[in-house]
Amino acid sequence: MATVTINILDSNGNVIEQKEIQDWQLEQYQTAGYNVQTLESQPTTQEQTFQVMVYELDESKPSGFKTEYYPTATIAFQQSLISQGKLFYEGNQHQVPSLEFIQNHYGYTEPMAETKQIIVFDLDNNGQITSQYYATATIEFIQDLISQNKLIYEGSQVSTPSLEFVRNHYGYVAPTTPTPTTPTPEPTPEPEIDNSSFSFPMVSQLGVEFELKDNRVKGRVVLNKISSNWNPYYNDMNLISYFELRNKNGIAISSLGQIKQNIVKFPPSQPPLIPSQELTFDESAVDYKELQVRIYLWTENNIAVAEPLIFTVKEDSVPIDVVNPADNKVKRDDFMSKAVGIFGGLLGISLLISGNQKV
């Protein structure tokens, strides 16, 4: 027959006795005035549960760890996780821990890489054997040596290979000794000769018909080689003629802005004529009634090759001719008479030379 377990309670509801009776006896206890309670009718207290996320290491996962979710974990279950040293978080809303944090929690240690003892044989610059011992060479390091075609022996005590074997491994070719040659002495450079020197002056300057008229300074300069002093080094070389106007106090006027320059070249002489050059000047007097004219002839290295012409012109005065040295002024009418004598003398010399040639 069926039985039932009851609790006999006192007036305060405390259990004073628990017994198992036949189910038909339950009504008799109740009729007799006992305060009885069956276990089926006893109120039960529901145990509290929590959501728990457990983290564990798992090298098979790309992340390096795995997770397991428990939606109804009891307190007893959590205590069990703690006793096992598991890493878990309550709730499903929390920041996922890093792999390093999980590894530290479980005391994870990175496994040591496999290493080997090796000796590497090589050649120095003279083609002789060298060796290097590595006590803890990793597989990665050994593979790198292999990619460099290094000669590797495994172990710490190995026989040194022959020099020929090592050289063949590296494709070594012994250098050939070059045949000594007698050095060719360098030629002694010849001392440079300065061909630019000359006897001063090389050129004469003749001012022709200089005058100050209508607020203009006009005139010509005839330049002649002095054959006895002329250095052929300067044939067809640039010489610079400088023309300058100053007031009677010797202060340069600003009509030219700066000293006027002209390039003069003398070709090689063609006997019996002596090459000459001529320059023409026509410059503003800037309303001055009296001016000083200065004419120079220099090389490009600023070396004077002629005596300067320095003379004065006055407004509406008779045109003047000027010869070296400076300030030797000859009025035009006087100069012409002298010039006739000079040209006559030159003509006589020319006729004499012609007569001698005929004879």
C-alpha cells in the first residue's frame, strides 16, 4: 500500500516529529487533532541562479581562448568554478578580457623554441677557414643560414672539413698575382711663361678736332701701335678705351652715367704700314661751358698700354688736337702745318724705300 511522509508540528509550526505512515492513516491523525504536514505540501524555496561566462585557454581557437556561457549557474556551481581556478564573469554584458590577461590568470608560459648546437664554417678574405659555434640555434636561425648557403654542421664537437671542401662549397677562386709593372714617371711640367709683358707705352693716342659746341663734346681719337714696344701677344686681343668728362674742378659729371667704354683690337702689323684704330666721341656737356676730357687705354686686366690723354675744352673755342704726353694741346691750324711736315717726311721715306727696291 502507498505510504506518505508527514511532519508533526507543534502549535508554533515547528516540526516535533517526522514519520512515514500509510496514506489511509493521514486522515486519522488529522481527525485526532494532530497538526500534520505532508512533505509534498511543504513550501519549497527556489535557489538563486546567475548568468556566468567562463573563459579558458584553447590554442585551437584563432583567439587563443574559448568561452562557455551558463545562464542558470547556482552559487554552488560558482564555488566549484572558483575551486578549479576558472576565470569567469557574472552576466552577459562585460568587457572581454585580453588573451594576455587570460594567460596570466592560468599561469601560462610560452613554450621554449626548439634549439640545436651547430658550427658554421666559412672563409675569410684570404680564403682560409673560419668557424662559429652556436649553442642554442633556433630552427628559424638555421633556415636563414641555409638560405645564405652557409656550411653547417650539427653538434658541438665535429671534425673540421678540409680547406678544399670548404672552398668548393663556396665556389672560391684563388686570386691571381698581377705582374708588377714599372711605373712611368710623370713628365715634369714646364714652367709657365708670361708672354703678356711689354715696354710701356705700346700704343700712342692722338686726339683730333676736339671742341665744345652746342652743348656737345665732339672729337676723334686715333690709336697707333708703337712698333718698338708692341708685343704680338696682344694681336687681336681686346683693349678697353675709357672716355670720361669732368668739370674744371676735376669732379666727374653724370652725363654718361658712368665712364664710357669702347673695345679696341689691333690686328697683326702689315709692313710697311702700322695698324691704327679710330674712335669717335659725341657726348652731352650738360650745360657746362668748360670741361676736362680724360681718355685711357687699358687691357682687360686693367693694365695701362698708352699714356692717358687729359685736356680741357671750352665752349666755342677753336677745335684742338692733342698728342701724348697729356696736356700737349695743338690748335687745329698749327697742327695741320706740323702734320704736313710729318706726312712729307713719311712720304720721302716711302719714296726712298721704293727707290732702293728698284735698284
